[in-house]
Amino acid sequence: MLLQLWKRDFAARYKSGILGITWAFINPLLMLALYSFVFVIVFKMRWGSGPDVQGNFVILLFTGLIVHGFFAEFITRAPILVSANVSYVKKVVFPLELLPLVPLLGAAINFMVGIVLVLALLFYLQGAVPTTIFLLPAIVLPYALLVLGVSYFLSATGVFVRDLTHLVGIVSTVAMFASPILFPMENVPPAYRPILYANPLTVIVEQLRDIAVLGIVPDWRVTAAYSLVALIVFLLGFGWFQATRKGFADVL
């Protein structure tokens, strides 16, 4: 059943357009071009030192953008996932817990396309790709689990609080600027860094850059702590969804 939901969502997203799945490549490239022009050409920002600081900035910027894209895909769609499927809610035998998983396929495709583009650009500029890229699942899986937990919470809450659809756009924007996506953490005054580390995107952005671009093995203690937090968030989000699902049909 989940596979059928994924197929329907995939068809609605890509097959109805002339370019189809090509948009999965076009969208991140357009965003990368825009941010690169603004921050590299206009603001002349640099990331690190060396003969290709502009190239470094573009790659490091892009890794942050694809992490945020995965997050934004879920939280912007989550509040309406249940209310947009009233016919499923009224079916007693339908497993509603599958609905928050619907954005997973599209988000995973966009994320993997972004990773491929990062590696291609890195290979073009440096002629090699770090072997630490094989650690990607250890970094991404806890992040996906955490985002799913948030999605379950928002999906359930969005049925009762319709204003949530307006709030999540603001949250998505705040999450981008309150994490080291557009700037290195070294540029943030030490007093404000704990605030940024409270953002669930910050650790993943930094660790993804380490393994995909810089060739650095992540701090496994940080990964373990993040995984534990992700599991707790998922269980709380899923528990909230299951506790409130009985009221969905009455509200809708």
C-alpha cells in the first residue's frame, strides 16, 4: 500500500510535467546558481583558503542546501497530509500512519540527486571523491528518522490547527538561516553557536560536508547522541499521531 502511495505521489510530482523527473536536477541547479551568484559574485564570500575558494564555497553551500531541502520537503507538506486525504481517513481499515511517509520517496530522490551533483562537481574540481562518502547512510538515516518524527507530529497537529500550514514556511526559513548552510560555523561568535547547534540541521550539515567534501570521518559520539535524539523524536511524534488519530474523522 505504501508503494502504491509512493507511485501516485511520484506520478503527480514528475510524470505530469513535460520534463518529468528532470526537474529533480533542474531545481537544485537553479537554486545553486542563484545562491552562488548572490554569495560568491555579489557578496564575494569565501569558505576556507586555497586556489579554488569559490569552488569550495559552491560545493559546501550545496551540501547544506540539500540537507535543508530534505527537511523542507517534509515539514511544508506534513500539516496537510491527513486533511488532504479525507477519503482515507474515513476508511476504518486504512493505515493512516502511512500518510506521513508519502513525501519520503520524493525527498529521497531529491537528496540523492543533490549528492550525485555534489560528487560530480567535486570530481570535476579536484579529480577525486573522498572515500568517506560510504559513511553516508550512518549520517542520513538518523536525520531521516528525526524528520519523520517531526512529520508525524505536524501531520496530526495540522488536522486540528490549520494555521500550522502558514507557520511551517517560517520554520523552514528560520531553520536555513539558523544553521551553517550559507556560512561556516567559524564565522559565528562563540556565544551564539549553542543556539545553532540546537537546530537539528546543524549537525547533519557539518557531518555531511565532512564525509562528502572534506574527507573527514565524523565524530561518532556526536552521531550516536544525534541518533538517540532522533529516535526519541520519532517515537514521540509517532505516539502523538497514534493518540490523536481517533479524532481525525470527526474534525474533517
